Amino acid sequence: MSNAFGALEAGMRRGWIEFRQKVTSAWDLWGEVWLWVIALVVMYMLRGRTVPGTDFSLGAQAVPGILGFSIVYTGLLGLSMALTTEREDGTLLRMKAVPDGMRGYLVGKVLSRAGVTVACLVLMLVPAALVFDGLAVGRATSWATLLWVVALGLVALLPFGAIVGALSAGVRGIGLLTLPVMGLLGISGIFHPITALPGWVQAVAQVFPVYWLGLGMRSALLPDHLALAELGGSWRHAETVAVLGGWALLGFVIAPVVLRRMARRA
């Protein structure tokens, strides 16, 4: 038990140090957000267009999807890339020599990437709230929903970023392993409701956490009447908590096992 608490403490210290180094480097931080800043600029140029059948701005409707996509990309894929790089430079091998080192390493990486992802979200959400009309940022319930959706989405996705990094053959192999992730993004309706997709695609999308992350982000930032375009005509918060929570539990059970096996092969 004491080793477990020691690993947790060491992981928290490691996560804080890595997070602080990242957010105090303007270049590193810009490298995390530049793609999403461009996406927001494009959506701002489309703000005069409306969602079909409504008077709601198409640009504003896309903001939750951009923020949700950034969680997947910055969190899941960013963690997998970092883990693959540190496996090749020997960091993971050194962690293997420390009692409960892999557990502490995983905790540190999850916390640091979560912190960086949240920092990037804040950098994008604040200006988006100022320039896009219609976002439900004036309600306390919207911020409360955003908080738990982001937190639960991160703990559901980040362990699988570690798993992807552990299973990759190297930095170049990340590209092949991320193809299924990009395909999942394509069918999960992270930018829009999936009601227009075939029924079997909708069923597959709802198994995975990306769909529920996108739905949760829309529920936090869009007006309630837009829920009519979603499956079931509602935001389905209870189902979102259940699915994201289940994936989080599964990820934190599997990820340490995969990391230990990877370290043994190193």
C-alpha cells in the first residue's frame, strides 16, 4: 500500500513539473493550439451561415466539436506520441527500475497531458465565447456541465493514449495506429449529431467514448433546443456519465499492464 501511495505522490510531482514546463514555454503551447486556432478562425468566417432549419450560427455550432476534437488530439494522441518518444530515449526503461515506477509514470503523464489539454481549452474557449453569439456560456449549469464532461472525457481517453503509445512500433508507427482513431472520429459525430448516419454506424459510434465526449461538449455549450437534433432528442447526461466512466475504468486497468509488458520487452 505504501508503494502505491509513493507511486501516486511521485506521479503527481512528475505531472506538475511536466505541465509547468509546457505551459511556461510559449512555443510549446502554440504548438498545441495552432491547429485549433485556425479552425476557430474558419468557423468565425462562417458565422453568417446558419444550421439548416434554425437561425443558429453554423460557426457557433461547430465550436464544441472543435474543442472536443482538441481533447482527443492533444490528450490521447499527444500522450501516445510522448510515451513512444520516451520509450525510445530510455525514460521508460529507467522507470522500470523504480518500485512501482510504471504506475507513477502513468499517473504523471496522465496528469501533465490533462493539464496541458485543459490549458489549451481555456485559451480557445475564452475568445470563442467572446466572438461567437449563441454559445450558452452565461449559465452556471453550462460551466458545471463543461467541467465534468472535460474531466470525465480526459480520464476516459488518456489511458488509451498510453496504450496506443505502448503498442506502436515507434514514432513512425504512431501514424498507422492513429488511423483507426481518426476513422472513429469520422463516424462519431464529434462535430455534429449522428442522426443522419445509418443505424448500424450510430450503434457502433455509441460504443466508444468519442461520441459521448462530443455530445457532452454540445450539451454544455449549445442552447437546449438544439438537443432535438440529437438521438433521442435529449443530451442524455446519464448515459454519457455511464459510458465515459466505464471506459475510464477499463483504461486504467489495462494501461498499466500494457506498459509493464512493453517495459519488459525493452
